[in-house]
Amino acid sequence: MTTGAWREWTAEDASAWLTAPTADDDKYRRGVLGVITGSPDFPGAAVLGVEAAHRTGVGMVRFTGPRAVRQAVLAARPETVAVPGRVQAWLLGSGMDADRRSFVLAGDLQHALASGEPIVLDAGGLDLVGSHSGPTVITPHARELARLLADRDIDGSVEQIEDDPAGSAARAAHELQVAVLLKGAVTHVCDPDGTRLTVTESTHWLASAGTGDVLGGIIGALAATHHERLAADATAITHLAATAAFIHSEAARRASDAWDGGPVTAMDVAGAVPRVIGGLLGR
């Protein structure tokens, strides 16, 4: 297994992976993110991920899902497109139960995985790792990673992962052959090629429901916007994931600062993303 030192991802690092639209850009050049997330039990996961993707500056979000979830997404973000068509990156799994997939949903997920486009696998889509065909990053927390490793007969209990998140993330990247973003107070982002990056939370108010869905939307949007770069260099997805984690952390800090350091909701975090990106672009 390739090893290397871990390095904290900075504002300077993140800013290098962001681009403002130019006069020649249109929605397709800015990227189209396909989103298959949420469920009738957890429609909010889809709403939050789509909201975050729009706030990150992607050209278009194309949503696929059950009618009730689709209606919730369109009510929150009417600019979302809810018919099939061109997609340049995919966000899959947030707010889903892997044990309760319908035949139609399973087919939609497999179609996305076989597309060769960049993939972000979160929560209820983590079990699909290995069936992807494009650059892929998985975004588990410790319990999700432990479950995923156990399903593959790979050692890694929740306690082991919490005691050694750096080693656990690196081992998962090696064993699963994908980029791994292991969420925590210090988020570890790594890949099988030896890239090792950390992002330290700027506020612990991020430890609340829905914030992971926001992070997934940010990563997906960045992947879609950088689809041409990813087609030439699949390892770029690791740096994009770290950039998303940095934006996510800073957005949470800004949202909390607006309440004098008080608690924030996931939607507050999504709402603060444009200011963070604007500041990074200004660098």
C-alpha cells in the first residue's frame, strides 16, 4: 500500500480548484450534476444535496427519484431539471436505504454507475462501490465505513476507525480502490495513489443531521464543473473532495458566526456556500 504524510488542505489549495464562469460558459460547460438521492422516508437528503449543488455554482442539477421526493426538490429549487438527459457527474445514495431499493431505482443507479462519469457515493449508495466505471469518491462516517468494510470481509470496527481514522481511510482507499473522504472532526481525504489530505472542522456545530447531504452536493457540483479535468486525470477527484470539505467547514463557520457562534442547520450551511466560494475566488 502506498503511504505518505498527511497535509492540511488550506484556503490557498481550495482556491486553486475553483473557477468563475466566463463569457464563453453556458450551463453545460459549467457542468450538469445528476442526482439520485433521497427517499419517501428521507426526502430532505435530496433537498439539501440539490440545494448545496446549486449554491456551489454548477451549471445544472438533474434530479431522478420518486414523485414525492421530486416534488419536494422542485418546491425548494424550481430550477432543478427532473427529466432524463445529459449528465457529467453523479451524486448517489444520500437518504436511501440500500435494503429497500425498487427495481426502477436499482436500474437508475446502475445506469449512472456504468456511465463512466465521476461518481460521489454517499450513505445508502456506499455498497455500490466496485460497480462504478468512472472516477469515484465515497463519503462515509466511521459507522458507515465499518459497515462497508465488514460487508467486504475487511477488518475495521467502528472503534478501530475512530482510534485511527487516518490509517483506516488509507486502508479503505487501498482495499476499495477509490478516493475516500472519511468524515469527522478532522476529515481525512485520500486515494490509492498516495494523496493524503486533512480538513479540520472550523466549528463542531457541523455535527448535526443533514450536513453530510450538503457536503455531498458540494462535491458533486465540483466534480460536474471539472468533468473535463476528471476525464484526463481521475485522481483530481481527491483534491476536489478536499476542496468541498474545506468549503463545507468554512460555510458552517460563517453560518454560525451569523448567530454569534450559535447552532446552525444544514440549510444554513448550504446558504453560506456562495460567500465562501466568492471569498476563495477573490484570492
